[in-house]
Amino acid sequence: MTENLSATINKVTYWQPSAGDTIAGLIQGSGTFNNSLYDEQKTLFLQDDNGAVVGVVLNRYLMHSLKQNNAALGDLVTVTFHGKEQKNNGRSFNRYTLLVDK
């Protein structure tokens, strides 16, 4: 699913959700890029209804869900951030759901 997005990446804004936020868009590509906030991050690039390209930083759950759903360029993806949760061992994680419409 990785695509050459060098021309588009300069115009990308990164999704920084609050609990309950949802983003939807058509997959434009993915890759590993340097983000100013973090080191290298695996990122999914979605084009929203307005034509803007938005980068969604992927965690393990989101990467696994994309693979399980055989997500491909042009598929419609909806990601919802439910907020931070805590495991029984005390470690916290970000809870997401992901839907793919082919």
C-alpha cells in the first residue's frame, strides 16, 4: 500500500484526535515518515471530502486492522479514537476502531 507521496507530504496535516473524534477518507498511501513531534512514525494518508490529505499515525492495532481488512489504495477508511484506556497491568493505551469500505 506504500505509495510515493513526496509531493503530497508537504501539504499533509496530522490528525490529533480527542476522545470521540472520527476521521474518514480515501486511502492515498502510507509510509514511514519523520514527524516533527516524534521520530519515525508509520502513517496512513487519507483524502477527506474536502480534498485535503490528512496523516493518521498508526499504532499496532490500526496496522493490524488495515491488514486484516486488506485495505488498499482508494478504499474508504473510518477511524474513531475512543480515548486512553488502562490495561489490568496498569499500562495505558489508545483505543481505536477502524472500518474499511471497499
